[in-house]
Amino acid sequence: MLKQIKASILVTLLFTLSMGLLFPCVITLLGKALFPFQANGSLITKDGVVIGSKLIAQSFTSAKYFQPRASDAGSGYDPTSSGGTNLGPTSQKLIDGAHPLLPNGKPDTANAFSGIADLATAYRAENGLAADAPLPADAATYSASGLDPDISPMNAHLQAARVAKARGVPVSDVERLVNSHTRGRTFGVLGEPVVNVLELNLALDKMYPAKCLE
Amino acid sequence: MTFNGILQILLFSGIIILLTKPMGLYMAKVFQGEKTLLYPILRPLEVASYKLCGVDEAEEMHWVTYAVAMLLFSLTGLLITYVLLRFQGHLPLNPQHFGAKQMTPDLAFNTSVSFTTNTNWQSYTPESTVSYFSNMVSLAIHNWMSAATGMAVAIALVRGLVRKSAKSIGSFWVDTARATIYVLLPICFVYSLVLIWQGVPQNFAPYVQAHTLEGATQSIPQGAVASQESIKMLGTNGGGIFNANSAHPYENPTPLTNFLEMISIFLIPAGLTYTFGRMVGNTRQGWAIFGAMGILFLVGAFVCCHAEQAGNPMVAKLGVMTAAASGQPGGNMEGKETRFGITDSALFATITTDASCGAVNAMHDSFTPIGGLVPLANILSGEVIFGGVGAGLYGMLMFAVIAVFIAGLMVGRTPEYLGKKIEQYEVKMAMLATLILAASILGFTAIATNMHIHPKGYWNAPGDSWNNVNNNGAHGFSEIFYAFASATGNNGSAFAGLNANTPFYNLTIGMAALIGRFLMIIPLLAVAGSMAKKIPVPATSGTFPTDSGTFVLLLVGTVVIVGALTFFPALALGPIVEHFQMMQGKLF
């Protein structure tokens, strides 16, 4: 018994030092040497300032930018509180949203929640679509992480006209940019085709900088 | 279902079938002390660790000693993690200054139990609760230790089946060391680097303060993510470095990492079926176990993918497309990531709950009722559809004992398995393990759906225990049911809307995890000990062949019937009734 107690303590300590400390440190050294950009979080800098990570969605509300999927991470796109709505298929809140009122009768925006119906209505209004226009499945739903960096190609194409108008450039130019930023399935099989929103917006700013300042 | 969906399921299955033999053969050699390709490089590490820990490699253990060593090892790890978590505020690599305030005593208990038992249930949001040190050291060591423990127990049980009139079933310390050094370490080493290449971070930098294009600030957590992600998946642990787990783009950035993560969940559990066959001297015995697991996996995968692609009719009514089209995935995309779409999310959910992994790349809570029923039913099957590393094999062998017993009853003959008579003692132990699991899941669920608690008190601030759910109606019941199924099955995935970070839930879920792990392992080690003592009887024309198609079907039937009869009433109250409510357009 005593022998087993001694062994269990020593083996646990050995695991702590080797697998808890040594292994991650070795992987860090190798990872940083081989793939420094990825190991440091795929951060994108502009004029020396970190503007975000290629892999992490950030909020875009202006009409001149493509907008990511709805986020329920914290108060939206908060990487310190990643996650989804966790609302189920028969949830009234998920479908219709929650629009509580303050005692003075004004809407309580702090506790308001946009349901799928609200997201769909807002999306159609912003992009000048008919009230019954079919929407891609990702356009009116919350992502799992709340940090989903991508949208579907159809979602991007539906936003292209709005973005082009806001920037005063031909729609065909923006469409072309969306196409060049569309990534197909990996090996033609895995995953789904996507467009990375931050990269697309950065490319927009780069190609049409003058309009961007307006 | 889409053509691509079917293609991906078949591709995944094909690769697992191809990897099972080489992986299983390698592990059989490792646990029998034979030389392998990596032997010259890794043997010195093995020898050194025995020396450091004072372990005698040649010393074998009786099943009781083996169980005691396993329990002591788990207990030591549990205590160390509890202390380290509580003192995280005084430890290094803590740029956000998290302390004991975030890691309360009940949460630290729940978390250390959950990681020790290979459950990795998380009541907390990691990025706002635990330091880099806590993740990397206090928690990740259990990803290695609990995985190695699971493999050791499985191998001990197989030895018990193979040995003739023997007293011992191997050495727990040697099995644990070999599992870690020869199996987990080399794979995780390469795997971690591949993950970094694909975009998983690996650094100790403080949270990055980004200034977004629209002028907001965004605080982005970093950490030693890749080194933990690899063992989290390979060891079927599943505890996320971030709250969103494998849905988080830092844990699972691309469809390729997603595919590798799915493969790595099944790699060892599938391989172990071949290891088993090889160790008992008839690989067909292993393939029979694999076949039963494979059938149950495929049924779940197709049902789940179909339900998620069909989507929610109430969302379809709002003009959101549920049919897949070129350029958009369709289906139920609530709580799913664009890069994974429907198939990769539903397939991942099936795999992670078949194996007791519990990592998620989509929010199970937002699945359609039938899509969510599949993960729940997988867990309720006893985590034997490939199952956790080691745990899946020993769980399925327990069902095999019950299956041959049932077959024996049908023809009125003493049942045999692998040439050994299955007698009263073995059947009692196997049934004990089955019943304990069911009692824990249903008992705790019943308590948590009925417990009056004073609101704003210590035990459960929201008051009555059912107030912690995030959804009303049948779905709320499913959240509680799933929590205790997940904890008892040592899975760790969740219908994550449930607010489980209160003393009431932390303690009950922690207890369920302890029951599910150890009250299953101990009866099985007892079976191993009793089987090892027996003398094989020669097979006759009356022996029921356990490497035949009939046996595979009987085994599948046993798993389904035991699960279905035990849990059908509870499933009817949750996902099944919710499905009909959804089809009727009812909201809660």
C-alpha cells in the first residue's frame, strides 16, 4: 500500500513536470520557430497596431464593410466570453427575440435580444432585399463560437451591392473581390466554402482607400 | 442529406478502418513489451521514469492492487489539481490575474473531479476563469493521466480474459507509462505542430488588445492552445481551452483541423479493438467488437446529419433557407460555424459523444430535437460506441459478457466468452456496472428537476434547481438530463445553456462523474481478476462463436435494448416530445 502511495505521488509529479510544463514549452519553442505567425494568434497589424486576428470575428456595423454573422459572445464578438446562444429549436426567444420595456415604457436595449425573425428582417432591410427574399442559413443565425470569422459566399454576394453603393464603386468590382476571397472546400470535400470577413474588408480598404475616408 | 454529407461520413469511416489495424498492432506490441519502431528512441524515457518513480517494471499486480494503484493515482491527481486551481492567483502565467474568486471551492471540486475522471465537464468559461498555468498544467496533465489510466484498465481487462489460472493482470504503473510514452506522446508531438501550422496559437503572451477597423477594442485571449488541444482530442478528454471549445477558431481553425480532430477522437478507441483481438489471439474477435461499434456509429451519424440538414420548420417559415445550395449550407445553422456547415458539425457531435470525448464544434443545445437526441442517446449507450480511450473497450466487453449471458439463457447453456465460462460472479459485476450508471443518470436528473432550493442562497442562487435552465418546456428538461448523462458517462459535452456553476450543480455533477468512472472500473477489474484465474474450456459445437456476424448483431441489440429500455421514458419527456412540438410550430 505504502509503495503504491509513494509511486502515485511520484508519478503524478513526473506527469506535472513533463507533460504539464516541459511538453508545452518544447512545442512553443518549435511552433514559434516554424510557424511564428500562426503560433502568435494569426494577428493582423496595420501601421504597427494590431487590428485583430484573421481567425477571430470582429464587429462591423457600417454599410461600407461586409458584416460577420450574429454573435452572442459576451455583448457581441467578445473573445473573453466565446460561445453561442444555447437556445433550442422550440425557444420563443430564439425565433422572435426578446424586446423588454423599461418602467418608463422605452425599450430596454441592454436586455434586448434579436431573434432569428429580427435578424432576418434587419438583414433584408440593410441589403435592400424583398421582404420574402430567401436568406442563406448563416445570415440570420448565431454562430457557435460567437467569433466565426467567415460567412458563406451567398451571404457575401447578398451584401456586395450595399457595400459597393456605400463606397461608390461598381458592384461588379466588389463581386470580383468576393470571388477572389472565396475559399472552397478543403481538398474539394471537407468543410464548406467560406469568405473571411476581416480579410475581405481589409482588401476593400486597400483597393478603394479614398472612398473609405468619406 | 447532401451528397457531400454522405461522402464525408464515408471518407471518415474509411480512414478509421484503414488506421485501426496499424494502430491496434502498434499498441498490442507496446503493451506486451515488444519492440517497435520508436522503441530505441523512447525506451530510455521509459526506463528513466521507472527509476525516478521507484517502480519495478517486472512486478505484476493482483486485480485488487491494480485497482488500488489506479484509485491512488487518480486521487493524488485530483488533490493536486484542486490545490493548484485554488491557488492559481499565486502561480505564474496568469496575465489576467485570475484567482480563487473565480475558482470557488465548489467549482474547483467539480473541475478537478471532471478532469481526473476524463469527463472534462466545464461549469466555467475558461477565458474569464482560469490562467494559462491552470489550463496547461493543472488541467492538461489529467488529459494525459486519465487517458493513460483508461488504456491501462482496458489492457488489464484483456489480460484477464487471456490469462490462464493466473493471479495477476499486469502492472498499473507500467501500463500507464507505456500508454503515455509510446502512444500519446509521439502522436501529440506531431499533431500539436500540425495544429499550429493550421492556425492554432501556441504562446504565453497576455491577452492581445486589438484596435478593430471600426475603432473598437477587442481583448483576444492567447495561450498554449495547440499543445493542449492535441491531447484533449487524442485522449478523448474534450475540455476546452476556450468556452466555445472546438467551435472556437483558435482551437479548430480549418476544415482540415476539424477532420484531424474527428479522426484523433476515434484513433485509439478503434485501434484498441484490434489490440484486443491480437492479444486474445484471434483478430476476428476484435473486428466483431469493431463491427458492433461501427454499426451504431453509422446509424447515429446519418440520423444526426439528416435531422440537422432538414432544419427547423419555424426558421424555414421566416424565409431562411434550409435546403443546401451552392454558396450556402442550409439546414439548422444556429450555433454552428460557417467553415464546418451542417455535415462537419453533426458528424463531430456524433463522434464526440460516441467516444466519451465531449469536445464540441457546434452548440448541441441548439441542435434540432432529433439532432440533439443522437448525442444524448450515444452517451446513454454507456459510451461504448468506440468510447473513451480504454473506457470504450472495457465498456463494450462488459456488454459482450451480458450478450453471451443472454445467448446462453436462450439455449440453456453455460455461456462462454473467449473460451472461459461466464458465471454468476461476472454477470453480477457487469450488471452492477450497468445499473449504477443508470441509477446515477436518472437519480440525479430526478433530483435536479424537483429540488426546492431557497433563492439567492449559497446552494443555488437562481433558487429551485430547475430555474437554471436556459430553455423552457421539454428542452429545459433535456438540458438537465443531458448534464447528468454527460457527467456519468464521463463525456463532458453539454446542452450548455444550463447554468451549472452553482454549488448544487457543481457537487451533483462532480459526484455523477466519480460514480460513472470508478464504480464502472472497479467491477470490471474484478471481472478481469476472476477471469484470469479460470482455466479455458475447449470450444465445442455448442459454443456460441463470438467472432461471427450473429454475435455482432446480438451485441448491438444488447446495447440498444439495455439503453432503450432504461432511458426511453426520460427521452420521451425530452427530445422526442420536443420534436413533435417543433413540427406543430409550438414555442416556449
